[in-house]
Amino acid sequence: MPLCGLRCVLRGAGSSLTAKPYGYGFDVSAPTPKARIFRLPALAYAAVLFLLFCVLPLSFGDKALDSSWTTAVGLRTLALLVPVLAAAFIARTATIVDAEAVVVRAIFGSRRLPWDDVRGLSVSGRSVYAVLDDGSVRLPCVTVSNLAEVSRASGARLPEIPEPVRKTPPTRRRRG
């Protein structure tokens, strides 16, 4: 009876415990890091909404009041493509880092950079670049504060970088 209770406890112990045909044992190898996706924040879609509200009067301005709907739709209506392209840019632009490669996605394509081809990372201002033998590639959506996460997701291809320390504003002391 006590062994059954121990077996039930061991089954619910978590992912570090594996069931084997000859019993239970702990995994000794280090877990492989998961892929980390760096994207633009979801709040960027607010700019798309703002663009849409700015373009709508330009597209369907005074012509829509004077004539029928079919003649109101014309070349000015193509201005509605601006918010659509902005939304596609926000949805598509990303950097995906895993243990095998760095994938840089842009609005009209992507490029896979295996870690064997990457010589290192370079920081210029707020941008981070992957340095290759034939040049460098900007990593969109990756900032200096994300370098520790890139290092962890690289699967020990990059040296360990400590987490950035957040600076807090000074507090005023109360006079007492």
C-alpha cells in the first residue's frame, strides 16, 4: 500500500521525472532551450488603427457625398493599403532564436542564419546585428536589453550574459 502511494506521488512530480520500463528515474541531461521569438509589441496595432482613421476621410471624402458609391471608389481608395501594409509589417517582422539558427523575418521574406555562420553579435545604438563572414544582418525587434534572452536561447552558442539590472528612480525621504 505505501508503494502505491509513492508511485502516484512520483507520477505527478513533474517533467524532470521520467517513467522507464525498469522504474522511475531523473533526467540528468540539461534541457534543450526553447525557441525565443522577438516581435513588435501588440500595442503597435494602435498605430494601424490611427492610420486607418486618418486614411478613411482621404479615401471616401467629399466624393462619396455627391455621387454614387461606385464612382466614389477610385484611385484615392488605394490609400487604404497603407494601414493594411502597416499591419502586415507588424505581424510579420520578427527574430526567432533557437539552438540551431537565427531566423530573421521581414515583410517580404526571411533569412535563416545558422549559428556556424554567425561570428558574433554587434550592438550599434539600440540595434543588434548578427555579424557574418560576408557582412552583418540587423536583428529586428531585438534590443540590448534582450541580449541575455538571445544568449539563453542560443543553446550555449553565445557566452552567458547576465540579466540587465533595472534602474529604479530615487525616492524622496520624508522629513520628519
